[in-house]
Amino acid sequence: MRSTTPSITDLPPSPGDEERSRTRQYLIVMAIRLACMFIAIAIAALAPGWWIVIPIAGAVFLPLFAVVAANAPRVVRGTVERPGPRELPGSAGTGGPSDPAGGRDDAAGR
């Protein structure tokens, strides 16, 4: 059986990198929304018609999609192996300083 060694590229992005990515994605969508608003105003002023509905719909519904996309969980490429529980010295009934019973189950049997 062959064991795989964990790689640094298997780790998920850091919280700071993930936040910057989400912020950039959100700002791009909001810039598109702003463009839709300007296009709707231009169409209304220059050539009013039924097609004004398209940029208005973009300006109305893009914030919803932007928030959902920014808050969607990211797909992790691999799983991160976490260490098991730590066992402190003397905690397994060995009679160490953290075990006043000296390894016995009850302290009354001294």
C-alpha cells in the first residue's frame, strides 16, 4: 500500500486570500450592475422602448446573485489531515503530577 504525503498545495486558501477573492468578485458584479443602471438611463433618455427592461433587470437581480456567489462555500481540492487528540504526560493514569491517585481509579484507596 502506497502512502501519499501531504502537500502544501493541498491546503485550502488562507482566510485573508479567500476574503480578498470574495471581495473582488463582489466588486466586479457591482460594477456590472452600475453599468446596467447607466445603460438603462441612457436608453430611457435616447431611445425609450421595451429593451430598457433588460438593463433594469440586470440592475435589480445582480445584487442577489452577487451576494449568493460571494457567500457560496468554496470547493476544497483535498482534505486537510488534522492531528489527533493530544495526550498530556501523566493523563493516562501513569501516576504523574496530573494524576493524584497515582494510577488508581479512586483517590480514597490510598
